[in-house]
Amino acid sequence: MEYKLFVDSDVVIDFFTDREPHANPSSELFELNEQGKVKLYLSAVSINNIYYIVRRFLGHKKTIEVVASLTEMTEIVGTTKKEIIQSLKNDFSDYEDSIQYSTALTIKDLDAIITRNIKDYRNSSLAVMTPLNFLKMKQKNES
């Protein structure tokens, strides 16, 4: 079974900057994506945030390579006026996460939003998990 996962920018940043202790679960998600066991979706809005933060770790040139890799490794989902209007109506305390959530809602048959910041998604109608919790759930379902 291929899981469809919307990945928040914090998970991507953990993967590309090797941020401990979160890098390993994030790396496992990207490995599962490469193996075709999960399909990772990312908001186009996240690209700016990812570039800005990763650049501080890796510099401009290497970060541009990271963005290029992301375009190959993930499905990038656009955020339109419709999602922005929806994000204003969501009962989320963090507006950026509200935009992410509204964008995730556009993905047909999405299994979960993957983030380290699950508390900001408490009003989500979608499953929300940390990378580690998703990996544990996946392993349990397959055994």
C-alpha cells in the first residue's frame, strides 16, 4: 500500500539539514518515498520557508540544489486564493499551518499530514502524525 502524505516544512528541513534528533525519522520517510511505499506532497508555499532556513545551514548554491531535488522527489501542491480564504476560516492558532492544512485538504485520498508540530493541527479533520509516529503505525500495520 502506498501512503499519501502531506509533509510540513519542518520535516523537510530536518532531512536536508540533518537536525537531530529528528533527522533519522525524516530520512526514513524520504527513503520510503524513493522506494515507492509512500508518496510525499509538499505545499509550494513551503519552498520559500525551506529555502530560507536551509540556506543558513548549507548556503545559497547547495540550497538551490536541495530545492531542485525536492521538485523531483515530491509532488508540489499549489496554494490558490481558495486555500487562502479557507485558511482564514480554520480554527488554527498558527496561520502558516492553517495554510498548509487548507492545501493538504485539496489532495484526494490523503492519509496524513506529517509534522513535528502536531499541536497546531489539533483541529484537523485529517490524521496528523510526527514522522516517528507514522513510521511506528506503518510498521504495526504491516506486521
